[in-house]
Amino acid sequence: MPRLVFSSEKAGCGATIELDNGDTCLISVAQAGVLVRSYKKGFLSGVLGSFFGPILYNEKNVYRAAKTAAALDLKHAQVASFKFQNPVLTAFASAVWHCSSAAEVAITLNEAADHAT
């Protein structure tokens, strides 16, 4: 079962979700777009992973990121425990929550982006 490790909408807008296989996905939503990174657990990788982990999804066009969020929202059920104000963060976090690995996250998000354009 995935686990919400951290979320904030006050100091930045994002969430960190640990997946079933131990991969951790960092979702960052900003006015500059949406970025999703992955990293494995561990002190050094946890500290540096948010800066140097592999990029699973990166969209700098806010309009395209919003269209991707709408496509994800239609495809994935919203997780009841998420109480996010930001609908883009909710859509991306719910999609990540339903994945079992970082590879599946990358495929899910990028396929939704392809279908949204």
C-alpha cells in the first residue's frame, strides 16, 4: 500500500509518496509547471534524491500540465485521504498513488500527457 510521506501547500505545493516497491516519488506543482522525480529510500539518496533523482515527468507549460491533470483525474479515482486544495496536485498525487513503481508512474503520467494534447 502506498504511503503519503509528506505534503505541503503552504511552503511550495507538492507531495512525496512512497510506493509499494520502496521507490519514492516527489511531486512538485508550481506556476512554472509540474515536476515528478523518483528516488530510493536512504539518507543520502533521500536528501539528494529530490534534486538529482530521475525525472519521471516534467512539464513547464502550465496549460499542458493542467490538461494532463484533467486527463489523470478522469482515469484515476481520487484518494479519499488526500485533502489538497490544489486540483492539479490532487490529480497527479492520485495517479502516482495508483502506481506500484517509478517506471509505472513515468508511463502513466506521460501517456496521460500524450492523450491530453
